[in-house]
Amino acid sequence: MTAPLYHQDALSSFQQGARLDLRVRVAIQLLTSPLGAEITRQVRADADAGHAVTPATTIALNAAEALLAEGAERGWVTPLPETSVLNADERLFAERQVNVQLHQQAHANREQARTAPVVQAPFAGRQ
């Protein structure tokens, strides 16, 4: 028996830090790029012409899988290590990534505190 990928619905899982499969992330980037608009236009044209239609999402996922397979074949994409042991370069990369994320989060928190409206409790200060 395998554990489910998401503990609740997918959106709740993503909000709690679940990661999208890299293929899905690439597919989303394809769909939101100018190429995605072209894919959607072609799918609509096929539907209007009465042809069998492959959904744009399926086309984007297939393209993402092909891109990653080609990248893996060329050695540009490597699988994550099976253990949590990192070599020196991987450790430095991980530290840089964490530092960037911490900086972004701290900045976002400061900005939110600066721009969030002050909410006063009802009847505050009234006697």
C-alpha cells in the first residue's frame, strides 16, 4: 500500500508546502507562455472544425515530459539523491536557496505589516 500523495485536497496540500511534480511546473509555464496561447488557439480551431480534440493541458504535460526526458538524456536533469547526504556544492546551493527564501519571507512579512489595514475592535475605547 502506498501513502497518498496529498493528505487533504491538492490545494490544501500545496498551501502546506507540498511540491508540484517538475513536469507539472513546466507544463504550467508552457500554458502561461505565448506558446500556451498558441496551443489553446489550435485546440479551439480543432474543436470548431469538428476534429478530435486533445486538451491543452494534456498537450502541455506531454511536451513537459518530452522536454525533461531530453534534458535527462543530455545530463541536464538528474534525479534527487536517495539519501539526505549532500556533497559540498549541494550543501552550498541548499544554503543559498534557504537564505533567499528567508530573505523573501522576511521582506513579505515587513511589507504585509506595512500595508495591512489596522482593524479596530468594535466599540474599542468607548465607555
